Amino acid sequence: TQIINSLSEVSGRYKALFVDLWGCVHNGITAFPDAVAALQAYRKQGGIVVLVTNSPKPRAGVAAQLGQFNVPDDAYDTISTSGDSARAAMFTGAVGTSVYFMGEWERDAGFFEPLHVIHEPVEITRVPLKEAEGIVCCGPFDTMADPEVNQADFLYAKQMGMKLLCANPDIVVDRGEKREWCAGALARLYTEMGGESLYFGKPHPPIYDLARRRLTELGHDFADSEILAIGDGPHTDIAGAMGESIDSLFITGGLAARETKTSVQPDADALQTYLAHEQSAPTYAIGFLR
């Protein structure tokens, strides 16, 4: 893994970027100016930026949120979300038609909006757990509560043979200085308890298939060798890129800032130790996207 000082050192080798959002472009509250500037500069040189996020929101919802976080429209070309990949599966009946919803309804209601790219979508009804055929999980009811508070419900769901559709495979995110649980933590618990969880975001293939379709929508057909994935999650962003044979840039100042001793740049020895422990092998590493 090569430590670099700026995206521009290597960006000329790639025609498109698959860029994670949380921890790379913004912190859940506001944009990182240097990251925005780096993406703007890359686009001015003709590069295509696809934001690839494990957000359970539809693409339009993420775009609206980016505006609230002061991420300008000229920093990216298009968006691929875990939510859109998972919605497509839900509307094909992957977890049944009567589903138990987990998440914050005011935030996640868009997940249930019609998805017109599905041929003959099934009609989805939200019901209490005891009436459900499956679970749709966009996140915890309380992002600060230990996922194990759901054990009783999960035990019942497992015994009934329900599948859990996970709209966001992230385990945790940092909102400013506060670390919060995500849907991935609940799906992991459900799997550990013997239930079946279905994943659609990073590091799983469906979201990368969607990202490539987004490139096709823009009129591009790039080889995997012409794409660079950027992210701060070794088990999502980097593992996904490795699985897709895509080069990757690991942002060490995000989730792994403490382990990699990142202030401005990672400590080389600490980075090597961390990556060996996580069995991760990004192509490049940098403290923060810039």
C-alpha cells in the first residue's frame, strides 16, 4: 500500500472514481473542503465521479442531504446508493410482501417509494413483527443503543424463518465526534443468531453493478482497471474494491484514525500493522481526501 499526499498524484491513471461519502467527503454534519476541492479538480480534468454510498436513502434523498452538508453539485456526476440496490430487491419480493420495518421513518420513508425500474413490482405493506414475512432494516430505532436490544425480536424472527434485508451494511459511522450504529450491526447480529441477512451495499456486488450502470447512463463503459474506489472502511469500501478487482485509496483519517495514528497522514508502521490485522490491501492510502 503506497502512502500518497494528494489524489492528484494518482488520479490521472483513472477515468472514474467510486467515492464513499461518510468519513471521506463529509462527516455527517458538513463537507470536508479539501475533499470537495479534490473531486472538483478531478472532474475539471475530465474524470467522472460516482458517489457510492451505503446510505439506505434513494439517490434523490442522498443528493438532497449533500446539499444540506454543503457538498456542491459540481463535486460529483452521479450517485449509487445501497438503498436503491436494496429497494430493487424488496420490490421483487426478496423478503415477502408484508414486512417489519426497522429504522427512523421520518428519515427512511423514501425507501418505500415506488421504484419504476422494476418490472411488475410487488406491493409492500409495513406490518408489526408478528404479522411479517420478513424484515426491512434501514437502521436501528436508536442509533446509540447496543444492537443486542433487538435479540428477543430477532430470536422470534429467526424461528419464523424471516429474512432480514439490510439497506446499509455499515456497522458504525461517525457523525461529527459521535459514533453511531448502522443497519449492518443489526444484520450482523441477526446472522450471528442464525438468521439470514441479505446485503446490497459495499462490499457486496449489487451496489457495484449499480455504480457501473450509473456510468453507462452517462455514456461511459470503463474497464475495472480504469476505476479507483475511495473510502475509509476496510471491510466495506476496500474489501468491496478488492472483490471487484478495482484499485482503492484508503482514507485513514476516518474510521481508522486512531489505529493508523492519523493526524494529517497515517503513521507508516501503524498503517501496516492495522492493514495486516484487518487483512486489507488497498492500493494507496492517505490521511484525508485532498
